[in-house]
Amino acid sequence: MKNLTALFLSILFINLVNAQESKIIAHRGAWKNTNAPQNSIAALQEAIKQNVWGSEFDVHLTKDGVLVVNHDNDFYGIDIATSTYEELLTKEHPNGEKIPTAEEYLKEGIKQKKTKLIYELKTNRLGLEETLKSVEFSLALINKLNAKNKVEVIAFSWDACLKLRSMDKKIKIHYLNGDKTPQELKDAKISGFDYNINVLKKKPEWISNAQTIGLKTNVWTVNKQEDMEYFIRQKTDYITTDEPELLKTLLSRK
């Protein structure tokens, strides 16, 4: 009986340690050390190969209502918000990939079960109406693919976060802008924050405050070893980085 109790406590301790360890989110996929273009299907595949907890990607809405994956407002010089999807197809990534639609990207991502898809809903430069349209289209797509348990949404737009929460009570939503306290997020039923490294260095107490009230904590974009070590010590739930390989090495030393 004593041996069983000791074994149970040992397993419990291991699980608690693992739960406290910061998890890796590859920023725009794993691209920096793999030569895959940012936000490409190839970068997503590389992130999955590395078995990171999550892979972040950025989603815009085109003029003709197609959700596409790219970080900047333009795709190799073509403005996304004022262009059609067909117009964007005239350009390609250096590896020959065309701009992926969010549907193509999600379909690739949900082929596997280990790596979460961190869906950044970009604020549309044409205004709030277009941003909120992106919210509606995005949720419809996630539901269509039955991907809700594999996708977490992040956004800079507070209105977009509130709109998404009003439309779906369970989907995980994390706020990016850094101007809301943990309690404000909790009151709005947001799942957690995903704040810039400089915000959380100025207010590190927000990490433990958020966790105390049941929110998740994420920090972006953390690329230097000393900064990674700092947020590992802070027990931040997730660390978003362009250097997932380095972060994995540091975490393995713990």
C-alpha cells in the first residue's frame, strides 16, 4: 500500500511539474531556422515536426471575402484588404507556395493532434466593420472544419474579441493589445492574454494575477535567451518565439 501511495504521489508531482512548464508557440510557424517562408504551409509543417505546443499564424480578409494567411497587410506588394484572392495568386512565396487560404492552412493543421493552431485574427485596415466580418467568417470556418478544439484565437481588436465571445461561449480567445488588466479580461470572459514582452516586463505581476483567477498567459515575441529564461522563471504558460529550437533546448535543461 505504501508503495502504491508513493507511486501515486510521484506521478502527481511529475504532472504538476509538467503543467507548470512554459509551452512553446512557434511565431508564424517554424521559419527562421528552416528556410520556410513565414506563415506558409511549409512553416506550419516544420513547427509540427518540432512537436511544439502551438503554431501561430495571421489571417486577413480579402476584398472578395476570402480569409488568407499572411502577416503584413500586403502580399509581396499586393494590398490584401483591397484586392481579390485571384489577384493575390499572381504572387508566390520564394518556395513556390501561393498565399494559403485560412481553410487550406487549417485543413493541413488538423491532420495532426499535437500542435495547436493559434489563429491571429488581424485588424482590418479598412475599419471595424471589416474586422467584425472577419470574426464571423473565421468562426464559420472553424465550425465548418470542426476544428474548435484544435484552434485558439488571438486578436488585437478588443471589439473582435467581444464579438467572437458573444457568438461562441466556449472557443478560446486571447487578447493581444496589452491594455487590459487580468480582471478586465476575466470579466469579459476572455480566456487569457497574449501580451508583448515589454508589457509583461513592466507588469510581471500580471502573470501570476492572471493565473490566480484562471486565465492563461502568453508573451510575444521572445527571441533572446535571457528573455526566455526570465519568462520561464515567471512560469508564463506560453512563450511565443521565432526561435522555437532555442527555447526547446532551454526548457530541456530544467
